[in-house]
Amino acid sequence: MRKITALLLALVLCLGLSAAFAEQTITVTGSGETLVTADTAVISLGITVRDKDVLAAQSGANTVIAMIRDALTGAGFSKEDISTGYISLYAVYDYSGEVESITSYSASSTLAIKVTDMDRVGEAIDLAFAAGANTLNGVTFGVSDESAARAESLKAAVEDAKAKAAVLAEAAGLGELEIVSVQEGSVTVFDSGTNNFSRKASGEEASMDGSTVVNAAKICVSANVTITFKAK
């Protein structure tokens, strides 16, 4: 009986200490971001052809895609950096009459063109359009190695968490804090949205010859950490 009583007393004391410890801990999430200049771009462009004959539509698209590839490789762009984006072929219907009918066929094909020289992104687009491309879906920017930016973002996230915890500790009347645990959260890499491109009209100051102007994006590397502190 005495042993049971002693065990119960010890359990109560442990629970009390745990509660006291829990009351003096602060858990916060910190975030940090680092912007780096993009060193890689992937251009998505291609051709859409319509023809009453399905094979003619497909053949026309294939012919232009081949011409685009030749123009790019002829200008020094690597064949390994030019890949198929997507291919589609579908019937175009006329619904104006009582019975729907096929008026033509639409064949589309795109290429994904990787460019590592940011000064040549606009050139690649212009070469493709000169070779017959008629669709430009966009340019996606990235960085080949974000490890340094990742480390900087994690450091910034830790400092952000420390600052938040200090504010909370002061408001709660706690003393100096020390770190109990650190947990790394998500690290994401994304286009910050600062890039843009346009096909300038001849005579504009930015592009006297009407070529495509592309401004490389700033890539954002964002990190989050969760840190638990306790009062000393």
C-alpha cells in the first residue's frame, strides 16, 4: 500500500513538473526568403495548324517543329536542351446547323527549350518565330543550384523565429529563453514574378529591331522552421 502511495505521489509530482515545464515553453514558426537571379530559362512555344485534312494538319505541325529545331541548333543551341512539350490533334466542329459537322482539324505541337545564357532567351524566341512558330506559352525561370540561397533562407528563418519568441516571452513575463528543439519545415523555390517578356514594336527604345526582350526573373528561395524555446 505504501509503495502504491509513493508511486502515485511520484506520478503527481512528475505531472506537475511537466505542466510547469509546458507552461514555460514557447513554440514559434519562423520564415526566411532569399532572392537570387535566375540562370536558367525554359521557353514553351510551338505551332498550331488547321487543315481540312487531318494528316495535312499533323504534317504541317511536324514540318514547322523540325524547322524550329534546325534554326535553334544552327544558332548554337544544344539539341539536348530542346524537347517535346506536348502534342495534340483534334477535330473542329461546326454546331450552327441541325447536325454538327467537322470543319477542320487542329494540330498543335510545342517545344520546351532550355536556355542557360540569359542574354540569349529573346534570341531563341525570335529564331523560333522566324522559323514558323505561332504560339508562345511563356518562359519559366529557375536556378541551377539553390543550395547557398537555401542555407541563407534557413538562417533567416531561425532569426525570425528567435525574434518572435523574444516578443512573446516579454509579453508573457518570461525570462531569457533557450532553444529546446528545432524542426526544419518546407523549403520552396519559385519564380518571384518579376520577369516579363514582350515582342517590342520596331522603333521602340528598348528594342530598335523589333526583337523579343526578356528580363531574367528573381527566384525566391523560401524556408520555414519551427523552434521550441523554454525559459531559463
